[in-house]
Amino acid sequence: MTNKLFIGSLDYSTTDSQLEEHFSKIGKVLSAKVIVDRNTGQGKGFGFVEMGTEEEAKTAMDKLNGSELNGRPIAVKEAKPQEKR
């Protein structure tokens, strides 16, 4: 288990600060990043959150998976390493 989480099903208007605020209810958030389209600046519907500890990350997965953020239920999973292109 790692302390980095993949967050899916985000509303396209979700910001980094909204994502951080949502996860800070569980524990310390080291980073929160919504992935955006480089041409339009609009969110792509997913992002990543890095929690302070693995325990906080596990708690966040258990409690926030399916929770509502900006009117949409979000998916919270363990982040996998990026594949080489």
C-alpha cells in the first residue's frame, strides 16, 4: 500500500483546492492535483491525492470512495505507477 491515491469521476470544474479540502477531513494531505487538459485548462475528470501516511490513505479509500464532491460520486483507489510510453 502506498499513500498516493487515484481519484476518478471528478466533475470537470473541480479544483486542486476543492480536492484537498475534501480529503483533509480524513488526515494530512501532502498534495492534491486535478489533471487538466493542457490546451483548454479544463479538468479531465481525474486527479491524484497524496496523504500523509499509508494509514490515512487507507482510511480515505474506505470512507471517501463513493462520497460526493461537486455533485458527483467519486472513485478513490490506490494509485498505480505510471506506465512507460
